[in-house]
Amino acid sequence: MKVKISLSVNGKSYERMVEPRTLLVHFLREELAMTGTHVGCDTSSCGACTVLLDDKALKSCTMLACQAEGHQVTTIEGMANGDNLHPLQQAFHEEHGLQCGFCTPGMIMNAADLLSNNANPTEHEIREALEGNFCRCTGYHNIIKSIQNAAAKMSAATV
Amino acid sequence: MTFIGKSIKRVEDKRFITGQGKYTDDIVLPQMTYARFVRSPHAHAEIRSVDISNAEKMPGVVKIFTGADVAEINGVPCGWQVDFINGETMKEPKHPLLVKDKAMHAGDAVAMVIAETYGQAKDAAEMIIVDYNPLPAVTDAKAAMEEGAPQVHPDVPGNLAFDWELGNAKDEVDAAIENAHHVTTLEFINNRVVPNAIEPRSAIGHFDTSNDKYTLYTSTQNPHLVRLLLCAFVLGIPEHKVRVVGPDVGGGFGSKIFHYTEEAMVIWGSNQIKRPIKWTAERSESFLTDAHGRDHRTKAQMAFDKDGKVLALKAHTYANMGAYLSTFAPAVPTYLHGTLLQGLYTTPLIHVHVNAVFTNTNAVDAYRGAGRPEATYLLERLMDTAALEMNMDPAELRFKNFIPKFNGVEEPGYQTQVALQYDSGDYHPVLKRALEMVGYENFRAEQKAALDSGKLLGIGFSTYIEACGIAPSAVVGALGARAGLFESAQVRVQPTGKVSVYSGSHSHGQGHETTFAQIVADRFGIPLEDVDIVHGDSDAVAFGMGTYGSRSLAVGGSAIVKSIDKVIEKGTKIAAHLLEASEEDLEFAEGKWTVKGTDKSVSFGDVSLTSYVPHNYPEGLEPGLDFSSFYDPANFTYPFGAHVAIVEVEKETGKTTLKRFIAVDDVGNVINPMIVDGQIHGGLAQGIGQALCEGTIYDDSGQLVNGSYMDYVMPRADDLPQFEIDRTVTPCPHNPLGVKGAGEAGCIGSTPAVVNAVMDALSPYGIYDVQMPITSEKIWNILNDDSGETEE
Ligand code: FES
Ligand code: FES
């Protein structure tokens, strides 16, 4: 038995039939072939699957695809504007905020939420905000710097 | 134009920051099926029967395999043989692809269910009825050797895989300890940790009926090694009929070196059902089956004279192997651990003895550092404890015992008591620099002031050496390795002067696509964009031994340099012909050959084009500009460093906060400082994690009770400070780049530094020995233990 869902992902509308038990993350990865959103755990602990749901960071493994009915989802694939990288993407590159890259999409999406609520977070605030995202490669050091760098870029762009 | 020593931004970043990385689980093949493994819930159990009749009828099921179906197939092999001290052969019980009669650890695979979707495979797996007869289990290595302990493998009496010793005569070491002015003795557990790369392991097997070729996509650190083991040892299929691809891999830290049963099952199964099969671990499966790290139970003694000079060191370790010998497992507690017990010190007498023991737990193998963190922990805990006992300054005690500076050029290097010969080293400056950075001269006063106001501050030191750039094939062969540990590289100059490099190293976060390109662009004097690094595909790359043991740059990079040299040598012949000059009169720099003392020159691009359009060409010279090389290192490389941790322990809660972490590492020459720093950061976090929060917990029945990200505690962003790092540079004298390797350093030095710092903080209470991980619960219990002397 499948159910119909319609939702918007990265500004584009999709209508699909899915099994009711399909998680949002599996819908994105398998139905829409958007594999930038990753699965790192089975306990909603790692944050590799983080996307924006109506501009709020959400672990897409904690939600059924059918619960996203009518919502707007943004994934890592929707962050750049054509060839123009989002300031967070640019900053992760400049500050070497990624190594294997597996946690990176989730980190960037979570940071996007943080910066939309707090344009100029302290190191402490950044660390607290990343509490739900594991990175096993970077020791977080350069991720912190990346987010600080992006915050500076974004506030410079808004003045 | 030089690219060496520059923090060039990584060329691989773009695909990862835009969500276009291609990890194994991202790959979808036509007609693909999905596999789910049924795993034993018991750590030790007889399997009386496996009933798949209901499961087979479930929707979407394609095929179910059980232990009986693969009983005739070989198991996954061990790649390193360490025999008993008495010469007896190492015990090497079969590690079957699926177990048939007996499960040896919780997570042992009993059946494989293949279905049209993963959900269907999971549903069907639930319907398989396995009749288990649970048996008593043993999870601790020491307990497993005791009389009456449960027997893991019927044919391995006493559960002993092998025992091993190294160093000076035991009597001599014992005598020195007996007669010493002071002896420090510690017994400790080097806790078992889970590597936990954030990408779970994944494998896709594809048998192509059109040409009888197999393709395995797998999250591996060494595709060629997996191919070799899979073909030659497990399935007996011809190697040239198998392609192994390690696409983007989301971290490894050792756990993705090894050849796993699931890889063999998807390949074998894909031929049985003539369709591709994908398996991706769920995190709870990763906890049960990704090879774990460490798990040593050690007693060690260090003897000193009255001035604090180390006279002797003796160590005995029970090393937990888990239920099966994983690919490199026997090497870890032996040749990567015992051989490092010289440390940075002039200790004249050393003896180490290891018992490698089977238990009903998941296999233990190399995890970031592999043996060297265990050796460093042993030495550095002893050092700080000895300093405390002898009332000496811990930094001073180390300075006193450091091996004097040597560069390996004017002298042959430093011969240790435990087989290795260090290549080059200059140990005083790293510790000196670390002390400067930490502001040591003021620290003790700050600590005292803090204590007076009720705060427990502590400082901990660690100095370490590691053996990297693994490894000279003949040497490791003599030590039991069943493989060579060289690396291969092909440098193909395209007709237009663009360069494709095929490397046998594998990048899973290390940034090879940038660092290797820097070397090539630098040596050829061409733009970085003109170089492309290809790796991870056994059909594209001639051969490779992969990435582990901090070997990629020292061994893989050196192989690239060898091929570069061959290109330049041949290019010089072509240039000489074009310039109508003799080769001796030419010099190659900045992308062109110039006749010395003139402005006559020919560019790299012109020479490469000529080599492919050889109209006006040296007689007898083959066309083309494409060279392969194999590089077998002359020795290991020996990076070293000094780490210092400052912690605060909160009395009320027992919580340890890492206030500062200072790391001064010497990894030889540095190609890309940004990437090296990143490697250090990541290693530090993992080493700190082992000290403060990580560690498996097995209950008496052999269940891994903290087998999920909810239960197993790893450092999160708010558990760590920004790191303070610096380096000194002592070039490696025996490889062309002078590099030593940086991947594991952070993880090797940091663990004892943190533990030593906590012990220093607790020293006012007379506490100097707490086992890792040092959780707040442990400290709180100790501080609140009313039976002890710890009351305020
Ligand atoms: S996959 Fe969603 S939190 Fe780990
Ligand atoms: S970059 Fe590998 S997990 Fe974060």
C-alpha cells in the first residue's frame, strides 16, 4: 500500500507514491536520487541527514516522508545558486571544514539554521548548536572556523 | 611557481560541499537488489537450526542464503602471521562468511536475505527462525585465559591465538628492575573503542553476465588489497575478472582497511542471483561488526636510578583479538606496539610480552594509531606517574631521558632495543615549544591559586614516537606480513601536457587529490589545475596497497615522485633533441627545459606533444610520456611530538573539562600545512575521546550494551576546545619528499596527555590511577567514596 505525497524540495514541487513507513531521508535519497543528504545512524544522533524544513534544521531521519506533505524542504543540493556557492559552502572550503565530507551536508544545513537565527554567534554558541552533528574527521576545529567565516561573509553581505 | 608547503584549498571539496560526493550507498545499479543480514543476538551460541521457510514467502524476497550454503567457501583470511614464542603456528580459526553451527560473537552473521527493496529484506529477515542454544561467553582477554573459561574455538585451547615477546633478555630486565632506585608499576586497561567513521560500511556486488566480470563497490581504504584477499583467498575467482572500486569513503580510521565477510557475500551472491546486491550497514550493525580498536590489559614497570634516568622497562599485555583474527590484527599488539616501547627515551633494557587472546567479542584490529597509541599510553602514563612518585617535574624527567638529536644522514639512525631503527629525530625542541605555548613557568602558580579557590586544575604531558610510512616489504615480511607494503603510481602526461596520476593510495578524507597534485604541479612546474589524481579503482590504477599507517604521502607520494623523475628523464631526451643540445646542457625548471646560459628553451607541453606526435624525435626512443613506478620504502618513518593537556575537574559533578590542548608535532616535511593541521585536529579529537568518554561496554553475557550513537559517547563539538598546534620539521632522510606522515599523530599523543592531566588535577586527593574512559561518574564515585582517603 502506498500513499501519495506532494512537497517542495529545493524550490521544485514533487508528487510521489511512497510506502507510509518511508523516512524523509530515504525519500530524498531513493525517490528523488538526491544523495547529498546522508544516513549515519539509526538513532537520530549523528545529524548527517540534516535538511531544512520550512527553513528550520531537521534531522530527516526523524520524520516520515508523508509528514512532510505540503512542506518546503531544502537540502544541500539546493544551497548554491547556480555556480555561486552559498557563503557556508564557500567558508567550509576556505577553512578546510571538511575532510571525508560525509558529515558536511548536515553540518552546513544545521549551520544555516543557526546563522538565520543568530547572525553573529560566539564560538560557544556554535559549539552548542552543532551538538547534534557528529564529525569524526575534523575534531570540529575547522568547522567552527568555517561557520565563523560564513557568519562574517553573510553579515558583510547584508550591510 | 612552487606548491610545496602551501595551504592550497582542497580541489576535492566542491563535490562534497554541494552534495555531489559519491559514496557507495549513493550508487544505484540497474536491477539492483538489497541485502539484510540476520545476526546472532547471542555472543556465544550453538545454532541448532535455521528455518527460512516463512521468510522465503515474504513479498519481494529474491533469495536467502544461510551458513550451509557457504560452508564450502573459505573464510576471510588474516593477513599477518605471528607465531608462538615456542615456534608453534599462530591459531587461525576460520572466519566463515556466514556461520553454520556456532555463533562466536553477538553480530556474527547467520543468514543473508536478498529482496527487491531494503524494507522487504528487513521484513523477511524478521521471519527467519534460528534455534540457538546460548553458551557461556567470555569477553575479557585475561579472563579468557583463565582455567575453566568458555572456549571460543574448540580447536584453540585456552583461547590463546599466540604469544609473543621482544627486547632484551628477560632476566637482565628483571635484574635491573630488582636493583633500581625506584620502580613505577601500573596496571591498566587500554579501553576498547569503536572507530565510528560517520559513513557506515557499505558494499555492492555486481556480476556482469555479459563478460563474467565482477565489480565490487565498497567503502574501503584499499581496493586492491580487498581484491587480492577476496579473489585469492576467499572465493578463488581470477583477479583479472574482478574490479574493486572504493569510491568516496566517509572516513575509515582503520576500520575500512580490512576485508569483511559482507564484501565477499555480495560478490558471491551476485553471481548466484545474477543481479547486483547492495548492503549498507545500519549503525547498530557497524557497532557489532566494524573491527574495534585497542582493548589491551597491561601491567608495566619502569625502573629509574636516583637521578631519574630510566634503567629498564617491562610490560605484559593481554591483547583481545575478538572472536576472529581480522586482516592485520596480529600485527597491532606486537610489531606496532612492542616495537615502539623505546619511545623517545634511552631506556637500555626493555622486555615486552604479549598474549593475544580470543574472546566472544567482535574482532579487534588497527584503529587510528594501531598499537602505537597503546605503546605511548603505556610509556607516558608511567612517566607522569613516576614523576609524581619521585617528586620530579614530569617535563624535566622526559628531557633527562630523551635520545639525543640524530639526523640519519651522518649516522645510521638510532637503534632501539626493540628491533626498530629510528630514521631521524630531535626531541627536545617539541617539548620545549609545547611548554612555551602552554606557559608552563606560570602554570603551577595558577594551579595552586585555583586549588586555593576550590578548583582542580591539572596539566598532563605526553611525548610520543610512531612508526609510519608502513612499510619496507622485506622487513614486514620477516615479521609475518603476508603482503608487501610498497605503493604504486602511474604518471601519465597527456599529449597536451595535462597530467593524470593514478595512485594506489586511497583518500577517504586525507585530501590526496590536492596534496598529490601539489607535488606533481611543483615538480613539473605546471598549474595545479593541469593535474588530476585518480585513485580507488582497481581497473584504473595498476596496483595499490592503500591508505593506513600514515603511509600515503611517505610511500604513495614517493611512488609518484619516482614516476615524475622518469618523465623528466625521458622529457630531457626529447627536449635535447628539439633544442639540438646535449642532455647535460639542459636544465628543467618552471615547466621548461632551457639550454644553460641561454634563452633557448622548450616547454613541458611542447615536449609532451612531441612525445605523442613523434615526427621530429630522438632515434630509438619510444613515443609517449607515461610511467609507472613501485616504491618500497627503505625504513619506516618516525614522526614524533609533544602534547600537553590542561583540564579542570569539577568536584561537585566529577566532570572533566578540557580547557586547552597543545600539540607540537614533527611529521617531517610538510606539503600542505592546512591539511596536516586538519589531520592533527581530527586525531586529537579521537584520542581525547578515548581518554574521556569512549569505550565499549560488554555485559557478562557478551552483549555490547552501548552499541549505538545514543549509548556510545563520542566527542561532540561542545566537548572540545579549539586546539593550539605547532610543529617542528625534521625531514625523513630516506624518502624523496622528506615526509613522515601525519594521519595518526594526534590520536597517539593525546590520550595519555589528557589522562595525565586528570591525574594531576586529582593529585591533591592522592589519586593517580583511574581507568579510561575517565567519565564524570567514575571521578564522582572516587571523590565520594567514603571508604577511601579521598574525603576532603
Ligand atoms: S541519520 Fe539522521 S541523525 Fe543520524
Ligand atoms: S568530515 Fe568526515 S565526518 Fe566530518
